[in-house]
Amino acid sequence: MIRIKTGEQIELMRASGVVTGRILHELYGLIKPGVSTKEIDSFVEESILAEGMAPTFKGYNGFPASACVSVNEELVHGIPKETRLLQEGDIVSVDIGVTYRGWISDAARTYAVGQVSGTAARMIDTSKESFFEGLKRCRPGSRLSDIGHAIQSRVEEDGFAVVVEYVGHGIGSKMHEDPQVKNYGEPGKGPRLVKGMAFAIEPMINEGTADVVKLDDDWTVVTKDGKLAAHYENTVIITEGEPMIITLDERDM
């Protein structure tokens, strides 16, 4: 069942989303060669707690950190480590959730570490731009699958592959709510969008094959061929008109 959010609930999610977006923006100044993925996680956790909010991911289904930090071929759910140091030319995705008074926002960005290859830079851009293609369909009356079709079309146009095993989701008082928000598929399918729906829309794309595997830590998902992956996500509210992105810092617009 898709839960429709009230105005009060949306305001609580927006308060959470402001913090999420600000932290992800501030990471542009932190992420550089020599920084450990654990340092990124510590910054995220301390920043969330300083706002009187809670890191949604920490302890979620046993996840041990406040941020998922995934480097290069790691698609999602990378576990931060003190021993994993970023290197020049890496790309790293950081995915965080923030809970405020029981209401959640969720977003991710992929960052360049120093100077990266042309392919890596294009992947980062495509992951973001495909999100905004999907966002154009986030209006009342559209079908849910219109979002994924728009994302897939842009990703494949740019020569990359859409991951099908992991998808976006509804969000609100729970981290994962109905419906699944796929990044692929035919248009014109699924429920019609209505005011008050809330989605975490998150294109996940690979340089090579779309196939992914989970590592032995039972969390980290990597590309099967060892090539690069990128991830971009925002929490979006359906309104009567333009969709509302609650996790995008105004400095990144």
C-alpha cells in the first residue's frame, strides 16, 4: 500500500531532508585523496547528531555505520573502514539517511576524488542527469513506470547500463515503503502518481555489464565485471504541480 503523506508529515521529512542535503554538499570539501571511508562516515554521523536527528542507516537490518560509502566498482552498501583510503582518480558514492521525529529522508551522491577519467566523470554526470529526467515525470497523473523509463532511456543513451536488482522505493516513517521505484521499464504502467506520495528515486548505473554481486560481508554490492558504478539519489514529494526535492541543497541546484 502506498502511504499518502499529510502536510505535517511532509514538513517533518523536509526538515530531515535539509540536513541530508547540506551534509552531502559539505562532503565535496572533505572528499579527497588520503581520506578514509571511515572519516566520511564519522563526519556524516557527527553532523546528523549535531542537528538533534538520528542516522537512519546505523543499525538498520544490522548495518554497522551511518553512511554507505562505496568506491569505484562498489555500487551500494559499502561499509566504511579506517583502512580504506581514497586515491586520486577514484569515484565514491555516499548514501545517507536522516530521521527526524520519526520521519526519514534518504539521498546519495557520487563524488570524484581529485582528477578522474573521462568515463568516470561522464558516469557521475549521467547518474545525476538521469535522475532529473525521471523527475520530469513526477507529476500527478503520470504512471509510476514513467519515472524508470525516463531514467533508463537517458542512461542507455549515454552508453551505460542500468542495474535492475536494486531500485528506489517509497519512504516516510519507514526507510523502505511501497512502491518499488524501478530505474527501468516500459512507460504507462503501475499506479498513477498523486499529491502526497514520497519516493526515494535513485539511478544506479554501471560502466559495463548491469550484473552485480554481493560480497562476503553480506552488504557491499559490486559490479560483476569489476568496472565502475555510480549512484545518485534524492527524496521527492509529489505535489499538485512541480515535484518537491527535499534533499537537494540549494548550492547544488
